[in-house]
Amino acid sequence: MGNQVLLACGMAAGPLFTVAYLLEGASRVGYKPFRHPVSSLTLGRAGLAQTASFLCTGLLSLLFAVGLWDTGSSRWGALLIGVWAVGLLGAGAFRTDPVSGYPVGTPDQLQHPTRLGALHDLFSLIGFLALAAACFVFALSAPLGWALYSIVRGVLFATTMALASVAFSQRQGWVDLGGLIQRVSLTIGWTWQTLTAVRLLYT
């Protein structure tokens, strides 16, 4: 597989993931995009589509990491993107627990997380931390403008993900905005990956 194809995989992953959760979220009864996390779309009979989205975009991001490694632009950055990809694959392989009252009829928060839910959260956390770190690592070897962009994106991605976690823990005043904050965070992270791929492909 040519290196340009591998880099193009990184460009395609974010838009694919975004379109998938927007379409799925719009079609689910009782699902509130501003309140509920993207991962909750893996629950229920229709959950296979969102699970497939995690797995497909995880694979695309893993191929992107291989392409990054081949370019030699940042070996540590490539490894971190690889960890991000593994986080996506793990999040797809292990289904999340219900949260914030979705699916309808479930509690806002389980008293005792399931093993699958705990693994989903662990892989998600590892992936999010890796992507945030990748933003800073790529900034080290980038021109000033791109370096500043990557640093700002890394800070915003980490901050919004932390705020989303606060909301999903049922913090009063935040819980109804958890899904919105997470979507902002995902948009920040995926946009950075997409533009990183575009930059390497066309410069």
C-alpha cells in the first residue's frame, strides 16, 4: 500500500466518524445529542453501525500511523497516533455502559460499572490522551504557524474532553451539555488529524 494512500486514510477517518454519529444520533428514539455521548450509540439493536464506525476509523487511523512512520516526520507522533487508533478499536470492541438515561429506562449512572464498560472507558481515555499528546509532539518539528495551531488544538481537545467527562459523571449544571461538549472535542481532534494528513499529502 503506497504511503499516499496511508496518509489519505488519516484524512478520511474523521469525516467518516462524524457523519456516522450524526446520522445515527438523529435516528435514535430517546437519544439526545446534546446530553448523551457518542459511545451510547453502540447500545441497543441498532448499535452495530456505531460499533462499525469505531472499528473502521480505528483501522484507518492505524494505517495513517504507519504512513506517518514512513514519512519520518515524527516517529513519536506516529506512535501516539497508533495508540489513538488502538483506543478507537478498543472502544469499538468493548461496549460502553448506559449513562445519562440512555437507552431509555436505564439509570443516569450505574452503581457498579460492568467489565466491558470499564474496558471501553479505559481504551477511550488512553486514546484521547494519546491524540492530545500527538498534537504537542507534532508541534515540536513543525513551522511556527502549524506548531501554534497544534498546541492550541491539543489544549482545547484535552480541556473539552475533561469537561465532557465531568458532565457524564452527572455533575449538576453540566450533564445536559455532555454530548455537545464531547462533539466539540471530537471535532477539534478529528479536524487536527485530517489537516495533518492534508498537510503531509500536499506539501
